[in-house]
Amino acid sequence: MVKSIILNVLSLFTLVSISLAKNVTDIKDCPALSRRTPSVNINDLRVDDIKIIGALGDSVTAGFGIMGFDRTVPLSIASQKSKLEYRGLSYSIGGDRGAGTMYNYINYFQPEVFGASVGSRLAGICTGKIAIYIYSFYSLLLFFYIFTGAIAMNLDGELDYLISTMKSIKHIDFEDDWKMINIQVGSNDMCGACNTSYMDKVTPEKYGNYVDSAVDKIQSSIPKVIVNLISSFDLSQLFELTATNSQYCVARKDETGDTGCSCAANPEGLNKMKEFSKGYDQKLLEIYKKYQSNKSNSFAVVYQHCNFEFSKFSMEFFSTLDCFHPSLKGHTWLSKIFWNQLFLPQSQKPIHPLFNTEETIYCPTDSDRININ
């Protein structure tokens, strides 16, 4: 009898929570969360408990080419602007006012969150491990140590910079504040699968080892943190889709006909990219499962897959610069689907989310927690 009453109460509570939940097109239309004492257990973590956000990755997360190629301005100006990294608009950690980003969504519920990247800058290209140390010398982007051209091998250097910077900021509590670190890398690894100079460094096995090593270092070096692993895109689909849209894709090829992606030149290379993409996803899933079976009260890994069927996407998702990087609309959509997935168990996350410029944002209720299962 008592058990039946409890089950009925829980069912009613669930129905009330669902009825209170809503989806909006602007995060500012979400109801505020009731204030509470921050959780001491990651199993009870709400988005407003997050006080610090960091990001690791490559040019996709750095926001390269977001604004595309502006044909309405002089060529010299358009060329320079198209090569900017619009880091303040990056889907995961951009903090520009009004931008659709995961950082801004958290900031709406937790105004004291810290770590956003703002504004834009000329891209800094990394073509090897030595560039890690050169780049860190002049980077002023707080917890957003990402560079165009990075591969999974570079995560360790990015992470060293992120950790040292976190510890140096005096007005945050490194030991006690809850943190979220978004990681997405793999596009350059995939393209390098046919590059004889470092193809042995980008195999799925090596990729998995580099990412796992980074996650392990986060666990051992950063207290009270949730790692948001985001898979890379299957780039083999991009070249098939955008090859017939040369007028849209201004810089699809340079004057030599090179796409900048060595594996995109022939069907064999595209097949290898597809194979590596599946391999990378499998390794990320293994990392997620590894930490699922080794849980603690202060550390967790969640996994967001990108099983996108690009053949069903409109070209608006891609930057007009190169049809390789996401556009502003693409980044805004990514921020929404990855935000929405934070509240779902792995088994309920959409298999093949479709690009939709009218995608809505889930408004968490007081009873919602970041789902780490």
C-alpha cells in the first residue's frame, strides 16, 4: 500500500515537471530556476551549479569562418574577415551578447559563470606540436585555448594551458566551483588520415588514446568537473554534398585546386575518412562507458554524438567561406541540440538530429539535472 502511494506521488511529480517544462526559441523566454544551495554531488548537478566553463578542440569550436565570405564588401576586406575566428559566437563557449551558445544558456541561469570567449581574432594556424608553445605565449582567451589546425594529439598542450589559467584567476574557487569542459576534436585528424607526414598520429586507436589521456588528466587535475565529449562530424559527407555548390562555397578550393583536406581528393580517401569517423566515435563511446563504470561524486563524462546525415541538411548549415566549417546558423543550431541533450540519458538522445533553423531550446525546471547516465 505504502509502495503504491509512493509510486503514485512520483508519477504525479513527473507529470507536473513535464507540464512545467517548455521549449523556446530564445533562452530569455525560459522561466528562471529557483535559487538553491549548489550541489555537493555531481549526480544532483543543475545547470545553475556550473560556475566555470572551458573548451578544448580545433577550428570548429574556435568559430573559424562563421560569418562566411561577404560578397557585398571589397574583396580585400571580405578576404580578411572571412579568415577570422569568431570565438564569441562559438556554439560551446562563445560569450558575445545575444549569441546562441551553450555558455550563454548557462549564463542565463547562472549569471556568475566564468570562462566565456568573446569577440573575434585572426586565426592562428597550428601544423605541429611545437605550435602549442608558441600559441600559448600570446593567447589571452582564458579557458578557450583552441587553435585552428589542432588534432587530438594537441589536447594535452591545450589542457595544460587551460589548467594553469584556471588556477591563476583569483576570483574563482578552483577547488570548490563546479566546472564543465566541452571537448570536440577530430576534423583535422580525419583530413590527415591520407597525409603521410602524420597519418600514423590520427588513427582511431591513437585518437582514442589522446582523448582518453586528456580526460584522465582532467579527472586527476581539476576538481568538481563534468566533461562534455562531443563527437566530430563525418566529413566524408561534406565533400559529396558541397561539391555541386561551388557558387555557395567561395573557398572550397584554393588556386591549386587543393581543398585543404588531403583525403577529399578521391573516393578512397573519402572512404578512409568515413572509416576513421566511425572509429573516432567508437573510441569516444568507449571513454564515456569507461567512466560510467567508474563513477565518483565529483567527476563525470557525458557523450554527445554527431550522427548527422548531411545529405538532408540545407546549405545554410555551412559557412559560405569553405562549406567545411559551420556557419553562424550552424553554430546556433549545434548549441541548441547539445544543450537539449544535456538533460537526456544516453539512450534517449536523438540518433540523427536534422538541421533546423527553427530549433527550440529546452527550458530546464527545478527538478531537471544534467543527466550523466
